[in-house]
Amino acid sequence: MSFSFFPKSPKFFELFREQNRIIVSAATVLDKMAQEYDNCESQCQIINLLEAEGDVINRTIRWELSTTFITPIDREDIHEINSSQETILNHIQALSNRIGVYEVHHIRFPAKKIIANIKDMVTGIGVMLGKLGGGKEVSDTVSHLKHLKKECEMLLLSGLGELYDDFPSEPAVLVDIIKWTQIYDRIDKLFNRTWQLTKSIEGIVLKNA
């Protein structure tokens, strides 16, 4: 029986892809919630369960990282991907809970479109993670995600401007504006964090090409 001084390298890339699968599932549920705006409570519960599942993967990656001497990529890069994906999933959960709890009258078009873009962005990150460690080109995916991010920024400005087009004449309208300001704030955090992870993965791929 052979013995190796170095421990067997854990399957970090597989864990990253599983983490992303959970994020894509949560983003898909969030997108359905935004497009249909129906049965929000059960959809929030599904996202909460997915977040708990993602938390298990996050702890597994942290444990493997702490007990592994040799890693397939730099330790700080593993930590960056893991913590960023955890944050993205947390933002999705927070956004879904705000939409569910605030009980707004309808989902505004800019928010619908941004949430759909976010689903496409996290799906694109999954494509990039699939190429991690293989020396494959990711520039086309990065360009596509950059386009989605720019569109999100424009939609966010449009959505915020729309809130203040008319000075609120009724307290209910003012309350709705406050609710939407909070929702858009979480949306902003979500797509920007997703873009930050995109740039991080691009740098890691180039560094390990």
C-alpha cells in the first residue's frame, strides 16, 4: 500500500460548480417571482432552503481549504470564489425576502429586467467556472456579462428616476417609494457583486493559463 506525504487534493472546482448550480437555481426562482409576482411566500421558502444548502457547500470548501496543503489554484483565489458566491446567494435571499415582505403592488419593469439579467450573469459565471483549471478562453463570456452589467446599470438609473418622476401626493405613494428604494439598493449590490466575481474569475483564469 503506497503512502503519499501530501493529502489528496479535494475537488475544489467541482465544489465551485455545485455552489454555482445552487445560485442559478435561486436566481431562477427569484426571476420567476419577479416575472409572475405570485406565490411569493413559497418561492421565498425555496430560496431560503437553497441558501442553507449553499451554506453547507461554503463550509465544506472552507474546511477543505484549511486541511489541504497543496491546492490546484492559489489559496486566496479559492477563498475569493467561495466567499463571493456565498455573498451572491445571500443577496438573492435578501432581495427575495424584501420583495415578499414589502408586498409592493407590482414588480416594476426595470427590476424585472435586471433580475432576468442577474440570472443570465450567474449562469455565465457557471460557464467560466467550468473552464477554470483547463486553460480555456473566457473572454467571450466576460464580454457578454459586461454587457449585461452595463444594461443593469442603465436600468437601475431608469428605475430610480421613475420613482421620483412625480412628487408623492399620498402617504401610500411615499411608502411605496421607500420600499422600492430599498429593493433597488439590494438589486444594485447583487449585480455588482456578481460582476466583481466575473472579473476575479477572469483574473484567476489568466493567471493560471
